[in-house]
Amino acid sequence: MAVRAVRGAVQLERDEAGHMDEQVGALLTEILERNDLAADDLISIWFTATPDLHSDFPAAAARKLGIVDVPLICAQELDIEGAMPRVVRVLAHIESDRPRADIAHVYVGAAAALRKDIAQ
């Protein structure tokens, strides 16, 4: 079994804890489904949020999905002028037999513009 990394992002409509839980939870669910993953396949997940998001920790959404024994960490994105606002990004380290080229990176809604080269 190989260690792989899967990326994803979502742009929130507003900075509210419930909305963040909903959107980040949906993003994580889609990442798991598209890559045929279960919580046991997760090694760790990094979450980053743009500086304009401070209503909650994105990792809280993972815990609410039942991802409770996986190391999670949150960090703040660089505050770059002109960057897309209200974005949560995910970098999940996984165990998978899939070749690297077959990993499905998930960029939801407007966040697909962030990585047109790998967004599926």
C-alpha cells in the first residue's frame, strides 16, 4: 500500500461556523467517495483557511463526520492581495493502491479555478 496525497478546496459563501461545517464536510465526503476511501485509509489531514475565515476550525467538520482518530491540523493561508476569499484547502495523506495519476483531487464550485490543472 502506497502513501499518497489528495488535494481539495472549497470557497465558502460566508464566514459562519455552521456553513463551514457543511461545506468542509461535503468536500471531505466527496474526496473520500471519489477516491474509494474510508476513514481507516487516512493518515493525516492538513486544513488551511484564508485569513478572512475565523468562525471555526475547518478540522471540526472532519470530527463531526466521525474522523476522530486521524491527526488533523489547521493553519492560515498567506494573505496574498487578490487571492480568492473565504477558501478552505485540504491536503490529506492517505494509504491507497491507486497510482498517483488516478488520485481524484476535488475542488468544489468556484474553488475549481484554483487548480484547473488537477481539479476533477
